[in-house]
Amino acid sequence: MMAPIMLAALLLDQLLGEPRRWHPLVGFGAFASILERRFNRGTSKRLAGCFAWTLAVLPLTLMAWLLSLIPDIGWLVELLLLYLAIGLRSLSEHALPVARALATGDLHAARECVGRIVSRNTSGLDETAVAAATTESVLENGSDAVFAALFWFAVLGAPGVVVYRLANTLDAMWGYRNERFQQFGWAAARIDDVLNFVPARLVALTYSLCGKTRRALRCWREQAPRWDSPNAGPVMAAGAGALGVQLGGPAIYGGVMHERLILGAGPAPGAADIFRALRLVRCGVVLWVLIALALWGLNFA
């Protein structure tokens, strides 16, 4: 049933999008904030972070597993959980306003829109930098919010997608390399790295197959090992190569300039490349679903 549920969850996501109110991840984020305020103190912050992560993730994962075992309705639980975990439509809803603003020459609106989806300073970005930031976000969030969720659902079902999505959320909240989270968020960051290791490389391969394959594979091989993130590197290098554009480069985070490696090969991106990045992600999703359905069909052959 894994493949039909994956297809149904993606269709639900396209029809309904993310819940506008009462999204479970919003409640989980509030709970995680309470845990962080309670335990991020004292001298053993790394140990406290491990305990807080366990307290936040494992009970909900166990609950998801038990609910998925209920006869007759367990598959509905799996469908609902996967639908809530993926964000393919949300990816478009956040990226398209940037592309449309750039296409009409409204740089101010484009900066405001991209500022909602990236953590860097966007107030001084020109058209090319806005397009690059948005394209990077589409490629990386496509991996995190779509493909990795599908991967862990295919591997472990409901508990797999829940543990991944909650771990990824905690990494986004606690995984910062600053004074407050350097120690407390260590477990959240490392666990997210482990859970994304295989999916990220499958996504890099997927982007390569759906775009300029030889260029993408070359960029992945030569550039990804030098990127500061072990999982974002393959995804973004292969994605940039598949699109035939240059990404990366200097960016301001928290008021500090970070000199980043140039990824990909080709011209600087523009508004049209945001649309192309979204199509690349969708093409990859179609490929994954077709493979899943084919494997499912073999069980009945």
C-alpha cells in the first residue's frame, strides 16, 4: 500500500495545500520551544539537548506507529501523516510570488517575498541574487520537505515519516551554530544530518536524471565535497548543474558575510530559472512515484 498512499498524499497536497489553521507542526514547534526553555540551561547542555530531542520526538513517533496498526483505518492514518509531512504545493506557493515579482520588475516585492523563505539578509539583493536565493531554496527545500519525507515513509511507513519530519523541524529550530544552540542543538543537527544522508544523495541523482545529467553529475562530484553542509552540498550542486546555472557565492547571514563556494555551471539565474527549478522538483516527484508504483505492481505480477 505504500505507493498508492504516496500518490494519494501528493494529490491531497496539490488539492488542499498545507492546513492554514491548526497545523500539527505549529503545535509541535510550540512544544519544542517550551522544552528548549526548560532544558537549555546548566553545564551539560549537549546531554540536555539529547534528552529534549528524545522527549519531543519518540512519544509522537510511537503514537504514529500504534495508530497505523489499527485495523481498517491504519492506512488512513498513514495517508494523513504523509500529507501533513510533505510540502510540494507550499514550495510553489512561496517561490512563485518571487518569480512573478522579478518578471514584472518589482524588485522590492521580490525581496520581501524571498525574505519569507530564506534566512539570509535580503534587503540589499539585486535581481540575480534574489533569483539565486529562491532557486537554492526550491532545490534544498524540495529535498527536505518533499523527497526525504517520501523516502522515510517508503522505508518505515508512518513512524518513519513522523520521526523524520519532527527531527527536521527540531534541526530548523535548534540546529544553529551560535552561543545559545551550539551545544543544546548538537543532537538535533547531527540526527537530521544522519536522516538526510541517503535521501539527499538520491535527490542529487534525481535532479541529475531530470536535468542536464552529465553537467549535474560533474558538479555533484567536484563541488559538493567542498560545501559546508554534507547533505545540502550534493542537492544544490547537482540541482544547479541540472539547471545549468550558477548558485552559491557570498551571502549575508545574521549580519555576517559568508563566502560560499560557487555551485553549478552556466549563467547567473533569473526569474525563469525559479520556474525551471520548480519543474525540476516536480519531475523528480513524478519519477519517484512511477518507480514506487512499478515496484508495488511487481508484487502482484
